Amino acid sequence: MAYVAVRGGQKAINESIKQLQVKRLRCKSSIDTKLLEGSMRLLIDQVISEASLYSRELAAIALKQAEGSVEEAVFLLRAYRSTLPRKYYSRTAESSSMIVERRISSAFKDIPGGQILGASFDYTHRLIDFELKNENDEDAKKFMRKIESKLRKEEGEIVQLPKVIDYLKKEGLIQTIEEDNEEPRDATKETLKFPASRSERLQILQRGMSQAIIGLGYASLRGYGAVHPTIGELRYGKLPITIENPNNPEDEEDSYSIGYVEVTEVESLVPVTKLLRDGTHEINFDIGYGITLGQNETKTIAMSILDQCLERKDENFATSDEEFVLYHVDSIEATGFISHLKLPHYVTFQAKLNSARKVKGKDDEEEI
């Protein structure tokens, strides 16, 4: 979509832009972007996911500039992202190598390595903490001193935990799928064509608008596609990223580590009943997959639901129509198309109005 704002009334436009500054600074103080990075962590994670640009610093600046508007911040980051050169392509990152901060399973109580609750609102009472109104920097520093002192005492080896799904694979309950090492299409650089590959669909869902993904996933759970999975494993943590050694590109062991990205990964289990030749039924499980930048748990679970909806392709439901889903979850496309209605439509509307008046005039003459 390529709508361009018309030019005109430049003085009025300049004043409108100035009013944005007035609204943002009306309290006569400016928010430190470092504070946004720290205290609005989940909001930052939503923005970096939808923008497909892993930079908390830039996300904080964009949110400050956009006055907290997620879609505007995502627009700013995607525009900036389009100017950046691509110097390297990373090696395939295996999620089994994730340094896990949070890991739960709804399917199994006891999992190898144990369930790790980590940081989550799932276990809170959802009651407003009015004491936060008076919280100050000194309170924050005092609390963190205690926590950091305790963490230093508990520091140990970094543990990489096994995947829960692997145990079901060993039992033959999950169909083994051959590795597909074909070069994936880059949905950010190539025009989307249908039918789309699974890798393309997952890319678009990852950078899709969180509320749109959640809404469609919810619709499927309620019966529009009827995919109702059980979470085999949800994990959140740091995923190591490496690039090849340009002098020895064939050796995967000889790679350069360039850091970590924080991701949320979900593998959900969807029961599938298969009719055997002898007339009996066999139950296996398909895997619905979701992975997003940052800690975006609800979105990632919904993504795993839509992944299975699009794999099954039930023509009776919109949630299984990849054109419907993939075209309508993008925040920039959706915001841009709806927002273009605010642009001048004087000529087209006047044409419609004249037609309506002309028909109305004929109808009045016939009544006489």
C-alpha cells in the first residue's frame, strides 16, 4: 500500500506538528528513554516484535516520539529498518541452545529440568498497587541492591534445557518431518505470493499486530477453525546468534558469536485422529509453532494456533485462509489503510454527492 499525503496548507501542517511537541511536553518534563527501556519492558518487546528490529534503545526512542502509540512507533522503526544495510546473515539458531529464563508446560507436570515460572503476571492477583504512585528512585535502588546481592551468591553454570517435544518424538507420538534446508524466502524483501511457505507465514505472524494475532487465535479457539491445542512447552530466554567465519564458512563450529536476542517460543500440541487400514483409529499430535522477539507470550501462543489453522487449510473458516490471515494482521498495512480515510477525498465524495442529488431530483419530479 502506498498512500502519500497531499501537500497543502503548509503553515497549518507545521502548526499541527508543533502541537505534537506541545502535547508530549505539556508536563514540562521529558521521559528518559532508558527509563522506558527498563520500566516498559513488555511494551518495548511488543514494538520490537512488530517492527522486526531488535533494538530496545531504538524502540524506546520511537515510543517516546510516538507518545506511546505502538503502531506509530512500529511505523517509525520499520522505516528506519529499511535504511539499514544487511552485512551478515546469521547461522540457523537452534532454540534448544536457549538460555532459559522462563519455561512452562501445560501438558506435563514434571518435565526434565523442571518448570521455571520466571517473570510473569500469570500468578499475580491483578489488583492495582497504589503504592507505586509514591515509588521513587531510591526505593528502586534499595530493592535492586538486595536482589543483585542474592543473584551474585546464586550464580552458577548456564544450563541449556532439553525440549519437551523431543520426548514425544522418541515415543513416536509426533510425526517425524524431514529437514527442509531450502533457502527461506524473506517476507520483508519479497512480495508475498500464494500459496505461501510455512517459513513465510511464520515470519509474517511474528511481525504481525499482537492484538490481531491474538484476536484470530481466540476466534479459532471458540470454534472458527476449532484448533484447541495444549502447550507442550513455552520458553522465554536468550537465544545465541552466530555468524560464519568468512575465512572458513563451511565449518559450523568455527563461527563468531555476535550476541543474544531474547525470544519467546511456543510448541503446542494438537491431537490428530488418523483412520488406519484395519478400521481402527490412531491418535498422534501435530505441532503448532510460534516464536517472537521479546517476551510476547499471548501473541506467541496465538501464533502457534494460527500456524496449525493455516497448515490444515479448512475452507469453512477464515482463520484457515492464508490470504485472509496474512493480509490482515500487519499493523502498518492495517493502520495505513484505515488512516488514509483521514486524507482529503473531496473530489470523489463530491462526485458521489452530485450523483445522489441528481437521482434525488428525478425522484422528486416523478412524485409531482
